[in-house]
Amino acid sequence: MQAASRESYKVAADRLDEYARGAEPSAVATAADDILSVAALLRREPRLRRALSDPARSGSDRAGLLGDMLRGKIGADALDLLASLVSGRWSAPSELLDGAERLGVEALLASADKAGELGEVEDELFRFGQVVSGSPELSSALSDSMAPAGQRATLADQLLADKARPITGYLVGAALAGFGGRSFTGALTRLVELAADRQDRQVAYVTVAAPLSDEEERRLGARLTQMYGREVSVKQTVNPDVLGGVSVRVGSDLYDGTVLRRLNETRNALAKR
């Protein structure tokens, strides 16, 4: 987002946090569902996106337009939060859509946080991503944007049934819808990071040939926390192809100490002789 859009989103996000502090988790989740339904409407209706982000209209005029359209169709809490969103200045209609999607997702995360389940939701999203990545057929079925959305949602619901919290299912639904214009797997990764960020944590993606023991994972997390000055949530991926060692990615930082990397470097050096 450009600067004006970021500021407008921040105002709405601050309003969401204030609302969530005084509301029941179920009420916040309901508001989140309403917000995401409006985001889906904005995705389908480019003319509406343009009207609600038109700089020639005042913020109150745009909020009034939104209210005229949606009053009685979504809850008052969601309408208030969305009115705050559209009242701001948006650099492009597409950035308003991104803001609405992000606000709905953050409302889901706030609901999980209020219920004391956010850490579990973070882990469930990551594990589901691992399951999907480990099966080419499943990954293809869920990532195929040409397949009917309802069909992909039904498949995801079947996979998550009795294995994940309802909020996790709603967030997977947001990923299936292409949250932030990302691929399904990219959206899942971003959702894991947003869940961690709401807990004031960063995510370290760790790839190993064999699983780390609990003590090894704890020591690695403590070391990374010391390096970054912020609690780090370690997410393990086991990939025998790396042969040994550890690869760690935190944000844009990559520390690759795997045997596979060293072999590749040796192979490349020999090829240049």
C-alpha cells in the first residue's frame, strides 16, 4: 500500500482493536465474517471499489454510500468498522480491497486472540500448509483458481473437520479466496505470519533433514529471539533432500547451513575450473 492507504488502514485497524477489546470473541468473529463478505463483494464489483475510494467524494459521503447499501444486510459492528475504512483516503481502488480483506482477517485473528486460541490457530494454519505442500494432487486441487470456489472450500472443510478450530477454517477460506492477491500457499504463509505478529512474534521457517528434538527447537528459538530482539516462533519442515544441517528463514533473511547447499557450492566451483 502507498502511504495514504496505509494511514487509512491504520485508522480502521486501531478502531478494530478498540472494538475487539470490549467485545465477545463470537461477536468479533461475526463482524469478521461480515467484513470478508463485503471484501468479496468489492472483489466482484470494480465500479463499487472505485466509488468507495473516489477522492472526489468526501469520506463521509463514501461512508454514507456504504451505509445506504449495506445497512440491515450486515451487522452494525462490521458496518461501523467498514465505514471507518472507506472514510479514509485510498491511493487506488485495489488498495481499498486489500484493506477490507486485511481488516476481515485481522478481525478473525482478534477473535482467536480474545478466546485465547491464537497460538493454536497459528500452528493449525502452518500444519495445514504442510499437509497441502506435501501432496501435489491436494495442492493442485486447492490452488486451482479455475475450479469452483465452493468445491475447493468443501474439500478444505473436509480436511479440517474435527482437526482445527472454526477460526482456522475461516482463515483457510480467506486463503482460498486469494487473500491479498496471493496464491493459496502464499496466502497461508502470510496468515501464519499475521497470527504471529499479533502475538508480537516473528516466524522462523526451519528446514531440516530429520526433526529437531524439543530441546533443539527450544535452543534455536531462544538464539533467534536473542538475535532479533523479539520472540521467534519456529516452524519446522522436514525435507530429507537437504541431507543434513539446518536452513533458517526469518523474513528476508536466509541462513542456509545444509549439506545440500555445501554440495551445490562445491559442484558449482568444480564446474568453473
